[in-house]
Amino acid sequence: MLVEGGAKLLSTMLAQRLIDQAIVYVGPRVLGDARAPAAFTGFSPATIADGVGLQLRQVRRIGDDVMLDYRVAGG
């Protein structure tokens, strides 16, 4: 299932371990300020080890953008 959502939905799905793949696009612009929305919110593991581990499976350049294909480690 493809899920596109905001920070709260993505954080909830991560916390419940419902995500097995993340495709992240990075563009060649930096935007943001103190009020900029975060990618994740409300997902605060106590330690780095408690965070969700990702394995990078593919990197692809698409024009000036980069696509990163991650699989959740152990998922």
C-alpha cells in the first residue's frame, strides 16, 4: 500500500512498525524556517538503538533530484 501523509501519520505508522519501505526524494533546494513542518513528529525513541533502522537499497538520480529507496531493517 502506498501512503503519502504528513508528519503525524508517518510518525504513527513508524511507531507501530507499519512501514517496510521508504522512498525519499531529495531536491536541490534548501527551504525552511522555525515554523517549517517536520517530516516526523511525535515519534521520539528513547535511544538511537530504539529508532527505526533503514537499509539503503537503491540510489537513483532523476534530473537534479535524488531518489533514495530504503527498506526497514528486519522488516
